[in-house]
Amino acid sequence: MSDSMPHTSLPQTVVFAGPSISKEEITRILPGAEVKPPVRRGDAAAAAQDGARLIVIIDGVFFQDEAVAHKELLGVMKGGVKVFGASSMGALRACELEPFGMTGIGKIFEWYRSGKIAADDEVGMLFDPETGTALSVPMVNMRASFEKAKEAGVLTADEERALLKACKGIYYPERTYRRVVKEADVSAETKDTLTRWLKTDAVDQKHEDAAACLAHVRGLYD
């Protein structure tokens, strides 16, 4: 099916997203879906009350507002709404609520489910609430980038660990590649090489997972 063809069988769908993936890309992958800002407490229940039969949670607020509650999502699913999650708040809640029917998609979800990561701050980031522009880099993206750099021979395993340690030591809204590389206990040569590599090869894992989740939903109704 081409991107321009309508999804006549797609149920009324709401996607909560922000900095991880643009509204334009969401509607290209899921034509007809309603796109709303990062989910806050009460938003999912309100969407269900307004008739949504399928909810996709990509981004959500964490510390700057009340996060969407587990009880709220359980109530939504009990009412027959299908709920998918990926990338950020969606991956976190999907991991926690998978036993109750929420579906998680993507590497970040798998990292939470396997226990490789556990903290909320792994996906936390600072972004402009008006434009959705990212102002910091989430740690999950750095994990994916440093892992790729190690596989490419740019980093050793010890250097990868040193970079992740530096990242963890920085408050999430202040995490940028520049600061993490600067503060990591690695050689100046490695810092220079990695900085150049990141300009073209950094991984946006949040975006990749968001797009994969939407494509998965689309595939269910093609």
C-alpha cells in the first residue's frame, strides 16, 4: 500500500508524540491518525472518551507535569482500547503494563523489558514545548550510538563504559554529546575521533523505535 492511500480499516487512532517523531511523519505512516502532544495524566482517558479505539504513546511528560498513570491506561484498555507504546514514555509504560495487554515495540522497550535499563531518566530529555525541538540528547540515544561506535571500532568496550558513566553523572536535561564526550575518562584522541564520527553516524534510537511502532500498527490494518 502506498503512503498516500487511506487506511479505511484503521480504527479511530490517537498518537501522543513530540520530539521523537514529527507530526508529518506520523501522518505519513498512519494517515487519518490524530496527533496530540506528549501524553499527560488524563489525556489517554480523555482520548478514549472521545472515541479513540487505538492509542499509540510515543512521548510523554515526566518531571515537568504529571505523567500518565498506570491505572489510567489499565482503565482505557479495560474499555476495549488497544494501546501501543515505544521510544520514550511509551516504551516505559509498555514494559510495565505488557502483562495487562499493552503492546511495546522497539529496542528501547526491549531494553526496559530485559532489565538492561530501568530508570526513567534514560529516556528523559529537555525539549521546547512550543516547537518540540530537542534541547538535550536522551541517554538511550547515546547508548545506541556508543554501541554502534564500538561495533565500528571507534570505541573499545572500556571507552564505551566510560562514556556511559559520564552520561549517567549528568542531569538528564543537560546531557549533550559534547558535554558527555568532554567529561568522559577517555583519551583526547578518542574524543576527537568520536566527535567526528557522531556528526554523521549518531543513532536516534527514539525516532527509529517510534517509526517502527507506527509501521507495526499500520501493518495490522493494511
